[in-house]
Amino acid sequence: MLDKLTGIEARYEELNRLLAEGGLEYSQLAELAKEHNSLQPLIAAATRYRALLKDLAGARALLADPALAELAQDEVRGLEAQQSELEEELRLLLVPKDPRDERNVIVEIRAGAGGDEAGLFAADLFRMYTRYAEKRGWKPEVLSANETGVGGFKEVTFQIKGAGAYSRLKYESGVHRVQRVPSTESSGRIHTSTATVAVMAEVDEVEIDIPDRDIKLDTYRASSAGGQNVQKNATAVRLTHLPTGLVVTCQDERSLTQNRLRAMSILRARLYEAEALKRQQAEAADRKAQIGTGERSEKIRTYNFPQSRVTDHRIGVSSFNLAGVLDGEIDLFIDELVARAQAEKLGGAGLAPVAAAPSADDED
């Protein structure tokens, strides 16, 4: 650990020198200042750690003096306890950070198998995430929605603005499954339906450059779920990314310009996420288990209404407070997924990993 800290401290001193010298372009200055600020918590902890090691060495030296040995032993025990706590803090600070963690997110929920019931479940998930966002002081905003007409969604795309939104919600990507008796089911038979969730970090224009020649723009009149025209003018937008075939539609704003801006934001996020997923899959090619990877094809969670149970299959954690979960109480799952991800990164960084709880078998 001290070797790792020495390298980081050297980089911090180099940043201090570069920032003090001046003469940098604004973009370079902003980038260096951002890196400098990100290292400050680690440098502060490293400074405390080195001071503690010095104090500990001094206390241990006093153990050889019979007159001071008893007092020194008490001091050594106290300092060793502080050392363990500080080393755990440093291990977490040394975990490689995802540069997207502090960003806003764009969430897409699509009804899967199950017809109208899948659409209703998609609406339940939409409410769950918006309630979670509100409880954390984040701002949810619908970007595009295609309603089913019975209170559900064929698909809904929304943005959540808030510091750290991606760091928490990135683990929600995947297939969500519901088991319940639909309101239309007269025999009381339990149906299984699915919805897919995709969580993408918001991306700046400078990060994803999309030439105009790669975009086909179609406009049309926006309409409600019931088919009534909302606008007489063609304000709805359909963007097609020609190299990949990705299509994004947006009609919720009343101006063509605003709908186009929103559609471009969604397209940039999709393209960035697709590229990130390719890299992730390449890095994980030799791994048998992928906890919290965000693979959209994996069934990540089941919501079982008859038993009021929600089970996250990646970590084997269940909650028997289904109503609370659907009201946004999902930190039980996210906290464990974050801990597992940190343990993996600690191991990959050559640091002692936090012990991970054993995974339970799929109960459903």
C-alpha cells in the first residue's frame, strides 16, 4: 500500500507544480484541477496514515522500557486499531473510480414478455426509480414515453439529474421479472412478465462526436397515447444513426429543436454505453461470474407479489417488503452490489478485498 501511496503522492506534487506554473490552456487547466481535487481526500488520508505509522513506531520502541511498557502497550493497541480503520479507508480510496460515477443518467425501460401486464410492470419500475430519485434529492424528468393506453408503458425514457446518480443506478441495467396475478386474470393464475432496464451515463458532445452525415432526421406530428394530435406542426423527432441503425424518437417537448436536442442526448448516451459494454465484455471474457456488470440479457431481479418478495439474483439478497421496494427502497440491493464491486476492484488492484457474502441460489 505504501508503494501505491508514494506514486500517487508524487503525482499530486507534480500537479501542484503544473498548476502553480500557469501558462496552460483553459481546457488543460480544468482537467488538471479536476484531477488535483479528486486526489485530495486520498492525500489527506495518506498524510494521516504516515503520521500514525510514525507514532506507532515510537510507541513500540517504548515497550522495551520496563517503566513505560504498560502505558506503551495501551497506546500501541489504540494506534493499531486506528491503523486498521485508516487502512480500510485507504483501500476504498484506492479503488479505481469510474469517471462516469458522478454523472446524471438516462434510463430506458421497455416492456418485455407479457403483453399489457409487462407494460404495467414497466410503469411500476418507472415509479420505483422516480421515487428513489426523489428520496435522494435528485430530479427525474421524462424524455420520451410510449404508453399502452391501460396505464402502462411500451417504453419510457427519462433522465435523472443528481450528483452520483450513475454510481448508484448503473447496477439496475438488465431484465427485471414480475410474478403476480394480473387484474384481468379471472382464474387467479399467476403470470410471469418482464421488462428491461438500461441505465446510461449522460455524455457530453465533446465525448461523442456524431457527424451530421451519420444522422437521418425525420419529423412528424406528436400524438398522445390515444392517437389525438397534440401539435398541428411536425415537432416530434426520429433520429436514425446510420452506421449502427440505432433509432431514437422524442416528442414530449413542444418545439422541434428541444425534441432534437433531447433525442441527440439519448443517442450519445446509447452509443457511449454500447462502446463501454464492448470493452467490459472483452475485459470479462475469461470470468465465469459477472456481478453487477449491467448485462442487459441477464435476469437480475424478480418481484414476486404472492410472497411479497423481491430477490436480486446476482447477490442472492431478498427483501420481503415488496411495497417498499416499489416505492423506491432499493438501497438494500444497491449497497450490496456496490460492496461486491468494490471487493472485486480491490482484488484487481492488488489490495486485500473485503469478504463478499456468498451468493444464494435462484429462488424463483
